[in-house]
Amino acid sequence: MKCPSCDYLNREKAKFCKECGARLELVCPKCGNRLDLEAKFCDECGKEKGEKDKAKKFITQALHIFEKLGTLHEPEKARKILNELL
């Protein structure tokens, strides 16, 4: 699976990118089905991904950019806070 943040090619069932640590899958909040990041709807129950998912993807990509630029000094702490918020 190709990482949407850094384009690294990970193994197909990977949940996180080996290169940048970005999440590579989402779980449907309604039925628990595993979703690809590109999915707009759950292929099991039909639930649409919400704005929260879009925000999380955007913030994850922004964190990756800050890490690459060297402006994020504590990336693990930032990811922990992000996961708690979202």
C-alpha cells in the first residue's frame, strides 16, 4: 500500500507507514470494517467517512511535512496528542 503522506510503498496489510509512521488504514465507526484511506464510503455498511477523517488525514500529512522540514521537535508527542484528540 502506498503511503498518502510520503509515497513509500508498504506491504499490503500494513496499518502504518514504515517510512513516516502515517496511518494507512481507517476503521469504519459504524461497523468496524477496515477502510483504505482513499475510501469515501465503507464497503461493508455504506457509511460515509466524516469530516473528522478528512481532518485527521490533513493533520497527519502536516505533521509529516513538519518532521521532514525539521521544525517538529517532538513528533511522537504530537502524534500521541493527535490520536487522543481524534
